[in-house]
Amino acid sequence: MEFAKVNVDVRSAAKKGAARKVRSGGAVPGVLYGRKREPIAVTFNEKELMKSLDKDKRRNTVLTLAVRPADGKGTTEEITAMVRDAQINPLSRRLVHVDFLAVDLNAEVRVTVPLVLTGKPVGVTNGGNLHQSMHMVPVAAKPAAIPTKLEVDVSALDIGDALHVSDLKLGAGVRVALDAKEAIASVVAPKAEKVEEVAAAPVEGAVPAEGAAPAAGAAGAAPGAAPGAAAPAAGGKEEKKKK
């Protein structure tokens, strides 16, 4: 089976600031690891990689990396790999660094794929709300068998019904790395409108109930004193008698 080919060059990762120099030269730094091999620092052309990725599978695309030696004199090695992780500049949206994972076409890899709900649930027509519990599903499969997405029809769901991981229809050689009983989508009843409660605070001008606590800031104030006025200092009467 043939896969899209991407040229990558081995680079020296020992020198400080090496990755920065790579970016300034128009290339993108990365690392290739996996299959019990030592990590290899590489560089590649961003446009070439983006063009090679399947528009639907994206990072789940299986690639053939043509790994060229740093001195340009050795033999080019072809390695089957996938994009394991990618760092993107939040402002320019350009690639900053990519981790490539070498894979064996005969061994499973774990990836996540989108979960897409199709159809309009009966429960939604009856006034309920559709709740999607997850949008990405972790699956295990051989690289060539990784699905682009997982679709599930929710048309038959009524209020109170739910679909679970066990309801997903998977292709041959694909399994979900989740508990079969875990819910993926459900239709719930609309929330009942809350009845507004009467405010507990007394209406302005109303007489406080007997035994009610004094207003904030008036504790210890003399009768008739302005709000917030301080109470007479303890021992004030004795000082007046001495005079």
C-alpha cells in the first residue's frame, strides 16, 4: 500500500537555539520516534506536509517519511509514520513543531476520531434536547484501518433515551477504547422554568419584625443616631463624674 511521501532531513538537536535557526530558514523542526528506535531530530517543509495530510483524517493520515541523512551522502530511509502531536503558533496558525510516530502497519495504534451524530431525534420533535456526551472517540486499529469518523443515527431517540458505545458500528479491525456502557448521546427533557421567589429582604419603610437583627453598620449605635455612628466609649460616665 502506498502512502503520501514527505521528505524530512535529519538535523542536529544538540546545539542551543537550533530549532530557532531551522524556523528562520523556512523549515519546521520535528522529532521522529517509535518502534523502539532512538528519537531523531528532523526538519521538513510545512507546505509539503500539509498537502500530504488527508483533509478528513488530518493527523491520522499514514505517511511515508523519506528520512535523508544530515550530510546528504548517506542512504535515504523510508519510514511509515503518523503525526502524533503538532504545536501551532496561536497568532500565525503556522506549525512550530511536529512529533512523528513511526508505526507498524500490522500493529494497532491508538488515536481519536470525530463522532458525528446524524438525523433528528423524535424526542427533539417532542420538545426534548439532544445532548452529545463526547465529540472525539478513542479507538485502536491498524494504521490503514483507522476510520475517518464514526457516525451514529440518533433519529429513533425519544425523551429519556440514550445511545452507548456499544451502539457504534465499527469497521473491521477497529475497536473503541472505552467502556461499552458509556453514553455517547441522549435526549433529555427541557428544564422546568424556575418560579421566582419573593425576596427575603424587607421592603423599604417596613417595620422590622420583633427580634430582628439591626441593620449592617448600626450595631452598637445609640437610638436616633445616624447610621454608622460609633457607640460611646466604655467608661465615659465615670470620666464625667470625676470632672
